[in-house]
Amino acid sequence: MKRLQLLIIDDDLIVRNSLNDFLSSFPYDIFAAECPTKAFAIIAAHAIDIALIDINLPEMSGIEFLKLMKTDHPDIEAIMITARNASETVIQTLRYGAFDYITKPLDGFLIQASIERTKHYIDLMRELKAAEYRHALFTEEVRKKIGDISGNSILMREAIDLALQAAASPNASVMITGESGTGKELFARLIHYAGARKDRTFLPVNCAAIPESLVESELFGHSRGAFTNAHEDKAGYFERADSGTIFLDEIGDMPFQAQSKMLRVLEDRIIHRIGSSKDIQIDVRVISATNKNISALIDNTFRSDLLYRLNTIEIALPPLRERKEDIPELINHYIRHYTQKECKKVDSASPEFHALLSSYHFPGNVRELKNIIERAVILCSGNMLLPQHLPFVHDKKAMDTAASEQNIFNLDIIERRTIAAALKKTSGNKSQAAELLQMSRPTLNRKLKKYNLE
């Protein structure tokens, strides 16, 4: 870990030596200067993190020095050394960018505490800038290429941030784990298209779909005559993905025998086609995915040494039932998507529709939600999705469970039902219904439109 770089600027030799002696017992690299000219020379030669600046300096005041330093080196944080009761001066220094101040006579432990507070702030700012840089990679262009990554829950934001960190390293192997339908391939595409290999091939391979007898041939290729029906040379998936990314989906289903050759490829970055001894050098980033607990398969059906090679970075995607706060956003996203695709006029979903889906357990995760919304949009003849458009609407148990869990506390549902009851009682007379509900007629009209009761 990088040691903190401190600069003490004070024209008093005794103060400089005292601070240096006390602070040298901490993990800091300490520099000292008696005037601004020497201080700027030290700043030019070293990556200073924190400057302790006395207010009273030769050549210029500490405040003038602070202003100049912050102009040219805004990342250096300043702790000002001021006289006691100098409140006006303190306010000035903070206005010009000082992080903290200490007063004379100096107390070593208070100074060290101020330095640690400042260091904590520096660390937070660096982490924030790194996160901002990573998320800047998540451009609209990348979003269009990868598809439907949506969600602002903490779990989803953490997964996206980890994927963007992985994207910044073009060679690290990444393993994505999670239940079926959680979006493992979408995250693999995010890592690829937000990284340095974005202009190269992204090649998805479903390991579970390759017959065991053909795994080696499909992955590493074969030469003409290597086996029956090998009538010509064939490049395998690794060779075809050279300089790009290969995505090995359902890696837990890879035959044990092929795993040893996979390990050799990851270690040496060299492949041999079946029937050939020629070395073929490859430069491929490997992203793998599984919906299995692969740790439980180790030394039984999966090699531990291969697992360690594959999961330099592991990203665990949460199931939809653990991030239910994302469901409304996902519903609206897929309504827009399928409305455009199916040339429909659907623009919203009723509160009951939202409540039922929010209480549903989604064994198929986001993939299942996507299919549910597609079906609902196709079946909807109006502009709002309603409970009858859901595939489980006739399952009374599911409906009752959803209602008991959600509807009793959903104010929109309560209000919609109350308005509907008022309209029924007044035989559809809106003026009488508004009076019964103790609301104005314009307010009732707005709510009728909101709840699709017109």
C-alpha cells in the first residue's frame, strides 16, 4: 500500500523538527520546507498527498500559498496551522479549499487525528473517481450492444460495478454465477464491450449443448483426417475468438477429460488442433458462467485447479426475488420494449398488475418476467396491462397470496377500489361520485384517467 506523502511548510525550524520527529513514528513519508519556493519544488518532485501549511510564511501568506497550490495541484489536501481564536482566518482557508485546520500551540495527537481524517477523505475521493471512471465506460453505445441490464438496487449496482472493474482488466478470467435467467450472458457482454477488447470478437459457447465426444474438436479445432468425417481443417472456438472474448456458458457441464486441456490453454495460451502438434498461440479473454454451485463439484466432476484459473474475479448475480425493488423498473422497461416491437399502444400497468408481480417469487428470474410482459402486451387490447393479462391470473391461490402480501397496504389499489365502488353506487354519475368521495370533479377526472376507470 502506498505510504502517505506529507509536506510540512513552516518557517520555524523547531516546529518543523518537532512535527517531523512525532509523525515519523507513523507510516508517512515526510518532507519539510521553510518557505513557499522550496515547498513548490518538493511538490513538483514528489506526489504529495497532504500539506500542513502555517498561516504566517515568508514570501507570501499561507492563504496565498494555499490558493496557488490548489490552482495547480487540486488533489493535494491542506491542513492549515493557525493561531488560536483566528476564526476569520479559518473561514478564509476553508473557503479556498483547506480540508482542516489545527491551532497553536500544537498537539501532536490532534495533528495525527487531523491527518487520518484527511487521509480517509482522500481515499473516499479516489474510490469515487475510480467508480465514476468505470461507470463512464457504461455508455449508451455499450448498453445498446449488451441489451437489458436494468435495476438500481444495491445488489445490482454492486454487481455492475464489479463487472466494470473486471472490464478494466483485459486479461483477467471472470466467472459469473447465478440462477438461470439472472442475466449472466448480459454481464459477460458488459465486461467485453466496456473493456479494451470491445472491437474484437465476443463468442458465446454453451458447453452443455456440445456432445461430450465433440467438446475438444469444437473448442480447440481439428486437422483434416484427424478422425472419421474430418474432411478439412477446422478452427475451434478459442482460435475463432483470438484477440477477443470467449464466453463459456454452463462451464459446470464441461466433461472432466476436457478440463485438463482447458487448464493447459489457460496457463500457456497455446492450443493444438486434434491431429496436429503445431502450436497455435492465442490471446483470448475467458469469461465463464454457471448456475451450479461449482465449489460443491470440485474433485468430483470439476477440477479445483481449473476453477482457480477461471474465477480470478467472481461475480454472483442475485435472483430477482432478492432485489424486488427493481421489478417496477423492469416492468416499465419491458412494456416499452414490447409495445414498440408488437406495434401496440400499451403505456402503463395497473397498480394491481404491479402488486401481483412484486409479490411473485419468479423462479425463472428476469427471463421469466420478460416473457410475462411480452405475453401481457400481446394479449392487451387497451393501453394498460391488467391482472387478467398475467399467466397465473386464474390461479386463485397465487392471486390471494399476492393480494394478502401486497394489496392491503397499497394505497393506489385502495384508492382505485374506493373510486370504483363510488361510481358503482352512483350508477356512473361522476358528479355524485365526486361528492361522495369528497373530492373535486377535476380531481376525480384525473384519478379516473390514472386508474383507467373512464
